[in-house]
Amino acid sequence: MAKQIFVNLPVKDLSKSMEFFKKLGFTFNMQFTDERAACLVIGENIFAMLLTESMFQTFTKKPISDAKKTTEVLIAIDVDTKNDVDTMVKKAVDAGGKTYMEAQDHGWMYQHSFEDLDGHQWEILYTDMSKLPQQ
């Protein structure tokens, strides 16, 4: 069983990306942060490594996809309330990101989404398992 998860994301401007996520309320683990990489703390054991494109390229032989043109990953984060969903998306838009889909309320799950400065797609959701439809 995995102990932690690290999602690696290429970014064009590391300092701008760090400022963007700080405006959303995220912090960074400075132990794993330098001029080429920043460790974004998403949860207790969940991290996103924001890597400069040149650093990211050292981990793969494939070309880096342009997340503004193609979708390479959807990053989903479950938060505590519906209000937290809307608040995070608003902060993202205010910080220079943009929404790419309208909010959706499925009764038991509420979700909204944004693109960060590099086009990576973040799904922010609130789930109420007590309202999950029974089969």
C-alpha cells in the first residue's frame, strides 16, 4: 500500500506557479523546494511537485504535453464543504486561473473546476456519502 502520493506537473514559471497556489491557501514543503522544483502540500500525504519544464524533462523520454491544448491529467481534490469548493475556484480565478466547466451538483457530490496558470485541470469536489444513491 502506498504511503504518499506525489503528482509531478511541469510548469513554465515556478515562482508564478507558487504564488498562484499560495493565493489558494496551499503551502509548500521547503525541504523539497528549490529553484527547479516546489513541493505543493495538498493533504497529509498528498503532494504535487511543480517542476520547471527542464527539470520535468529529466524524468521522461516523452515530450511534455501542452496542458493548455491537451488534457494529460485531472487532479481531483475532495474538500470539507460545498462552500469550500466555490471558495477555492474563486480564489483560483482571482489569482489568474480560469474555470473550464460550470459547477455541477449531483446531490451527493458537488464539483467545480479550474485551470491553473499552465493549464492543468483541478477538480474540486465535496462529497456527502450519506446522500450517495443506493443501488
